[in-house]
Amino acid sequence: MKYYVVDAFSENIFGGNPAGVCILEEPIEKELMQQIAAENNLSETAFVFEVADGYELKWFTPTAEVDLCGHATLATAHIIATKIHPDVKRMKFNTLSGILEVEKQGELYRMNFPSRKPKLAMWTNDMEAALGIKQGKAYLSRDLVIPLENEKMVKEVRPDFKKLAMLDHGMGVIVTAKGEDVDFVSRCFYPKIGVDEDPVTGSAHAALTPYWSEVLNKKVMVAKQLSKRGGTVYCEDQGERVVVSGKASTYLEGEIIL
């Protein structure tokens, strides 16, 4: 099968979040997709199969299938728009999170996701021990969302990943704060599914966008994820949906031989 690696949420290679994209000519078994994702050893590998009304799309980490992945969706849309159907401007993907639509506008890929506004949750001693911070508030969507006082605190968080993986709540843990030169910043940790720190996490912004939209009283925002690779995410709160946008660069093109 054709295989690509795309640096998502970056206009240059070696930035953003690398995702594998496998172009399927026919569906394959879940076990095989998981084996390929483990062999690729990227935070996410996408598997896409063209059907009459769009595309079937699945995402796998090295250890598990996930229900939503923003950067691998962006990477898949980029490969379709640049390698498979160069004239396409709109794409529709059938996924575990329902129908996801992506629109290409210039260099930006605008992804329409379900909004996942986090709800206030109880702060626990286990969270404090895992993150190494004293914090009074936590919110829960798919992931735990922990707002901090400032950008400096987000940069300086040094989690205990073993303890993070043992937390009862959330698939992952997101720390976030108001940004210094953008609207908000974040870092995202997913040791439960084999990814200690994700470089740039589009799906996390399905929760961060409605949270910061309410806090900042803004519908359109620019965010940065402060991982080592870093990346810029453009966000728009549309009520029950959010638009998460970014750029992408193709790093590798090849074939997987089975």
C-alpha cells in the first residue's frame, strides 16, 4: 500500500506532528492496522479507503484505535489533495466520531469536528502527584483539561507519565493557559495509549476551543501547542461544532510491503 508521513500543523517539515497515512485499495482487518501502526511507531497512523460518497477513515496509535485524531485527519486530507485528487477542495470522512468534513482553503485545511466542551470535574491528589503541580480546577471531556495560571507554567510542567497513565479519568491530560502572543497554549499527554507527549493534537482542540471561547468571549482564536516540535492551530467555535485548521508538509512517500 502507498504510505506517507506528513508533518501536520506545520508549514515546514520537522515541525508540527508527524502522522502516517496509509492509502488502502480495499479494507483490511483491525489487527493488521494495529500492527502497521505499531511498526510505524508514530503517535498516529491513519488508514483511508475511498468509497462512493467520500472516504472511510480510521486512526491508530502504536497501541490502540482512537475515536478522533485531528492531526492525522489533516495529514490524510493533505495527501488526498496533493497526491490522490489534486483538484479536490472538500472531503468527507466517515469515522468513529461520525461524518467529518475537511475544506482546503489555500494552504489551510479546515476540519469540522464535534464540539467536546469539558465539564468541571473534581481535582484529586492523584492529579497533583502525576503533574507535579498544585491546582484547584480540572475539567473533563474525552481528556482531562487542566487550566494553569500562565504560559510559563504550561512550558515547565514535568509529568510523571506512569502516574498519568494510572489516572481514573480521561484518555489523556491537557494542560492549558492563556497565551502571551496567541489566544491560548497547551500541552497534551497520552501515556494510556502509548504517547507520552503528543506534539500537536487537533482532537484536543475540540475541547479547548469551546472552553477558551467562553473564557475569552471569542469565537475565532489562534492557539499554539508548546511541545518540542510545536505547532499552530486555528480554532473557531460554532456551537455544537468546532473548526480546527492547520497547514501540512509531506515528509515521506513510500510503500508498505505485506
